[in-house]
Amino acid sequence: MLDAWIIEEIRRREEAQRQNERRPAVLEVPLHEPPRPPNGNEQGRSDEQDTPRGVVIIDFSVS
């Protein structure tokens, strides 16, 4: 028969393993530096900013 401390150690390891399995996976998002302004334009403004822009809404809810 196993000693009580061995049984407790096995229980602790199993519980730690269950906790690790419950955790969601970690996803690292790469962050890129913003592009430099073209042709030395310090403010980064160009004719492209005058074009109409839109909004995208992404709904991740589950029905």
C-alpha cells in the first residue's frame, strides 16, 4: 500500500494537469510597426485619406 504523501502527490499532479487542460490556448498576435510616411511627408497624410472609409463589425457570439 502507498504512503499517504505519495497518494497526495499523485492527486496534486493530476489536479495540476486538469487545470492546465482547462486553460484556453494562448495566441500571440504579432505587432507590426506602422508604415513610414511616403516621400518624407511628416504627418503621413495623403490623398488616400480623403476617400470614403467604412466600418467592419465582427460578431463572435454563438446563438
